[in-house]
Amino acid sequence: MTAQAASSSGTGNRVIIAVAGVVMQVALGAVYAWSVFRDPLSQQYGASVTATNTTFSITILSLGFAAFFGGLWMNRSGPRIVALTAGVLYGAGVFLASFAGNSLALLYLTYGLLGGVGIGLGYIVPVATLIKWFPDKRGFITGIAVAGFGGGAFVTAFIAKYLVSSVGVFSAFAILGVIYLVMVVGAALFMRNPPEGWKPEGWEPDTTERSDRSGVDYDLSGVLRTWQWYVLWALLFLNVSAGISIITEAAPMAQEITGVNATVAAGLVSIISVANAAGRFLWAWLSDAIGRKWVFFTMFILQAVLFFLLPLVNAYFLLAVLAFIIVSCYGGGFGTMPAFNADYFGPTNVGTNYGLMLTAWGFGGVLGPLLISRVIDTTNSYTLAFYIIAVIMIASAAVAFIVRPPKRETPAGAPQAEEARA
């Protein structure tokens, strides 16, 4: 197929694939409604905050590593089979958690491990696929692709709260598991890579040398020989650690700090899910204008200030505003980093290069909830945890300030073969 024919054949298809990718991410992102389940589960098991939140940490840790293997699998088999498997594992993990009423360990295994692997395999598919369909709008499309994930908890928080109060937390898992299975598997049927040689009609690649791009396509072995890959990993890890500490504690934090009831507190979960989704799009869009590193620098400075202010807040409205901005930065990291990765290491192997980088999400998903849970269990207060995170954010801004693209003469691994078509 000629480049011109390929160009015209895929123009309309990429919009449909983008919509399917957002639907998939909405279902996967429902995991961010976790804080709605925390108190009912703690009461059911008679467990501490730390023990209960370990479930969510296992989910995010499993997610990070599964995303890497999903990227490798996509190279060989294409995106559709990876997405279909993701839907089955995710739906099954949440559904099987309904049988964990007498075993916290079984909840770790089902919702935590099995569900997390499904989410990770699914998450990387729309990100890596849509970057190839939208080379002309790299930052914009990665923001859109992951905005659905950030917004997944918006509806889920209210549905989950209703289900927990009406049928119980474990029956809620059974119902939600079936819903997630249908959504992800349905969206997976639309996932495929563009035809060989395809490009948007009328668009030509920018061949001019830019200071914020390497101009080189690296394979996995190549990126691991650059110091920049590890710095980008650290930026994602640090940003995740801060934002996820708010996400995991949103509902109980609102109740303790502002004294609102459980229903209003669950509303904060939906509010910050909007922030998560909006941040993924808006910060990514801004990164196309001012550069990826400056977006991360700005987000870290902003979060440092807000975490210092959080201990002074006792009104629900102010808490919601600060939490909204913080979680928008959390989402912004995910919206911006795929394009950041493609700028520095090229778009050809983004599935594996960025897939491995998502292990930072997994480790950040352990550090953030563990830090805030341990401080709560020890001091019965959020104040110290907020101050610790604020200091971490200041140090993170310094890391963002120093990063720069690999130089063209840096040895790069040979680009891998074109990814399999599905």
C-alpha cells in the first residue's frame, strides 16, 4: 500500500479508535474510586488503614509491571489481543473479589493482583496505539487517551457508593466486575495499529532539529543506556507518589478534616476524578506549547505550595479546590509523559519504552498510600504526611529542571521491527 493510499484509508478510522480507547480507559480508571471501599472493607475485616490500602497498592504495583509486558506483547501480536486479555483479567479480578468476604489475602490476590495485571495490560494499549494514529497531535492525543482513565471514578464513585449501601461491598464487586468486562472487551475489538506507511492527510513529519527532542528512535536497550530515561522514570514516580496519596484517602480524608457525611465525602472522589481527567488533557495540551519539562516543573512547584496549605484547611469547599488542583497535576503527569517519552526516545517503540516506565506508577502507588497510611496510623492526623510530601515536591522540581533530551550522537539501539498489525 502506498503512503498516499494509506493516508486516505485511515483518516476516519482513527477517530473511532480514539473513542474506543477512551471507553476502555474509563472502565480501567474506575480503580480510582478505591477510597469508597476503604472504610467498609476495614470494618468487614477489622483491619487497619494500612492493611486495607495495601490492596490498592498491590493493584497499582501490578499495573505498572503489566503495562511493560503488555508493550512487549503488542510488539509481537498487536494491540487487540492484549486489550481483550486485559478486559478478561480485570473483570474477573474485580468479580472474584466478591468471594473475599472472609479473607483479606484473597482480596489482595483478586482485586489487587489479578485486577491490577488486567488494568496494566489494558492501559498501555490506547496510549501506544493512538500515538501512532495521531503523529500530528502527539501531546493532545495522549492527553485525551488517558483522560478517560482519570475520569473513570467520576461515575463509579456514586455507583459504588450506592451499591455498597444497598447490596454490600462484596456484591458491589460482582456487579462492577461484569460491567468492566463488557466495557473493556467491547472497546478492545476496535484496537488496531495504522496501516504501514499511514499518515494523516496533508501532514508531513517535522524534520527540523528541535532542542526539546532527540530526533532519534531508541529501542529498549538504547533507552536504558541513557540517563534521561531514569530521570523521566523518577519524575513520573515522584508525581504519582504525591497525587495518589490524595486519591486513596479522598473520602475518609474529607470526613475527618471537614466533618462531612459519607455521601458528601464520596462526592470528593468524583470531584477529583474530574480533575484527574481534566489534568491529563489540559497539562498535556499545555506541554505542546511550553515543553514537557516545564510542565513537570510547574506542577511540582504548585503541588509543593498546596501540600503546605492543606493542614490549614477545615472547610469542604477549600479542601475540594486544593485536592482538585493536586490531582489535576497527578493526571497531568500521565497526560504529558507519553509525549515526553516520544520526544526523547522516538515514537516507534513507545509501547515498550513507556511501558517499562510505567513501573514508576507501580512503585509510586506503593509509596504514596503507604506513607500517608503509616502517618495516619501513627499520629491519627494528615498534617505530617502533607508536609513530607510538600518537601518531596520541591526536590522533584529540581529534578525536572535539569533534564534535557539525549544528544543525537548518543548511541541508540537499533529500532525494532514495525509492531504487528491486528
